[in-house]
Amino acid sequence: MNKEKALLFTLAVIQFSHITDFMILMPLGPQLMEAFEISPSQFALLVSTYTFSAGVSGFVGAFFIDRFDRKKAILFMATGFAIGTLACSFAKTYEILLLARALTGLFGGILGALILAIIGDSIPNERRASAMGIVMASFSAASVIGVPAGLFLASLSDWHFPFLVLGILAALTIIPIWIYIPKMVGHIDKCEKNPTPIEVIQNVTRNSNQLKALLFGIIIMFSHFSIVPFISPYMVSNVGFTETQITYIYLIGGALTIFSAPMIGRLSDKYGRSRVFSIAVLGASIPIFFITNMGKVPIAVALGVTSLFFIFGSGRMIPSTAMVTSSVKPKNRGSFMSFNSASRQLTNGFAAYLAGLVIGVGTNGELINYEWVGYFAILMGFVSIYLSRRIKVVDDESFQNS
């Protein structure tokens, strides 16, 4: 295994742990809503707490993240993330779980930004979307392996058990980080001095290209995350899935994206990221419409629709992330990606919470008004297509330190 492949594999392993921890909460929604006797809006707050916390930490991290060796930074964040996940496994009340998710998000927000910054610093621009596709295949692995395994573990005991196992797994990722991620200080060498917090903010707010990239990311998250947290509860209460059958959504959809994610990355590098992104958004709009308007249908039909959402919904993230990463020069990439991560995480939390306010519970326990959330998500998708054509790739000097 050459150095680049080892690096990408390590980042994918970290991302797998990170994403599984985040994703597992959503299919556990029916269990958590029953265990704590909470409403859809309270469950949305439980999901949002992680993203709000991650957003705040990402914003604060933007002021200092470019001052440190990327390897040391990601080691520290991965350790804190493991501690936060383990804390979730010992939560006994709704309020304590909220606090534990907030702690996990404090480290998870910067961890995600560091992964993207390392890819941007290590992989040349002409191959960056392909690299993103490889690392983002960890989303698929989290769906195929992480979520079904987590639900299985929950069935053996209760919802605490998956977080215990995930916490141990997160701690183990420290080993490949130490071995395979090289010392990375080139971004420090390119800076004449450490920028002050005010200068960091000015670097972003005075750069129209970076502002467009931030807005682009925010709109994508509104389109994606307004519907995602409620897919599992909706499928159980409205479509007729059992809690066990929810596993099939993630298993089948994730298995398909294991193949589609790298392919979309290669197509983005070959045919243009904005073009491939636009196709993916249009493709995602169709299953979004059907998911949010679905009544009782055969399970196979519902799984076909959710699988298409996995392919196109996750597919649009690959070219869009490559575009955003390439909108900033290496010396400012870490701080910008922290801002980007913060804005996306805060948007995720805000989108989920707003959706929770719109969605209600009918007389028979079914969720209502989900279709309005779907229409909003589709509209945001079309806005993101417009913005994708406004982002420019800056002159870039990629580097890798060993």
C-alpha cells in the first residue's frame, strides 16, 4: 500500500467511526422516542444538539486550527470524540444524553474539518474529487456495516450498547492515525505569522469566492438534512416498516453507494464537478418527493425509493465538497474548512429542528406535514445548483509532508 492509499484508508476509517456515531441516532429514533417518551420536536433537538455543538466548535477551531501540525490536531480530536461517544453509552436520561451528544459534537465538528483539510493539503486538485469519493465511501460503509450492526447490538440489549462499541472503535482509530498520517506542517510554513481571530474572519468575509462556497454548503445541508432525521420514524409510523426492517434501508442504500460514491468522484474529475453535482441534485429530487409523500406501499417499493436517495443524495456531496475544498488556498484551508464545517453543522441542527416543528403527530400516531419538508428540500436543491456555478477554483499548491 503506497503512502497516498494508506492516508486515504486511514481517513476513511476515521470518517466511518465519525459518521456511524452520528447516523446511528436516527434509526434509533423510534426506540428513543418510546424509551424517553419524547415528541418529534424533542427527538429533533436530540439530533440537533450534536450538530449545534459541532458547529460552535468548528467556528472556534477556525481561529487556531491552521497553527498546528494536522497529525497532532487530528489525534487530539479523535481522542476527545471517543470519550464523548463513550459518555453517550452511560447516559440514563434524555437530558444526560443531550449533554453527552453535545460533548461528542465539540470534537466531531473539528474532526470532520480536519479530514477535509488533510485531503486538500495532500491530494492534487485534479485528483481531489476521486479522493473525496474514496473517503466518502465511508458513509456507505457506515450504512452497510455500522448502522445495521448498531441496530443489531441495540436489539441484544438496548440503545446504550451501540454507543459503547462505537466508543471503543473510535478509540482504536488512534492507532492508524499515529502510523499512517504523516507530520503535516506545510500550511504553517506558508504563513508568515499566526493570524489573529479577526484576521481569520476577514480572510473569509472579504473573499467573495469563499463566502459563496460557505453559502453553497449551507443550502445543500438545508436540502439534505431537513428530511434525513425523520426518514426512519416516518417509515415506521406511516409506511409500515418494523424497527428491524429499518436496517434494510441503510443496508441496501449503503451497499449501492459503496460502488456509486467512487464512481461519482471519478466522473466529477473527468466531466466537471458542477455538471455532475447538478445531475445528482436533480436525481435526488425524485426520491425526496416520493419519500416525503409516501403512504403504505410494499416494503420493496419503499426500499427502491430510499436506495435512490442514498445514491443521489450522498452523490451530490462528493463534487460539492471537492468544489468547496478547492475554493481556498492551502495556508487558509484548515480555518476555512472549520468555518465551513461549523456552518454546515449549525445548518444541520437548524434544519432538523425546523423540520421537527413542522412535522406533527396524527390521531393514529402517524407523522403529518412531512411532505412540506420535502418540497422545501427540493427547492433548496435547485438553489444549490445555481450557486455551484458561481464558485471558482483558486490557484492551488497541494503538498504532502512526510
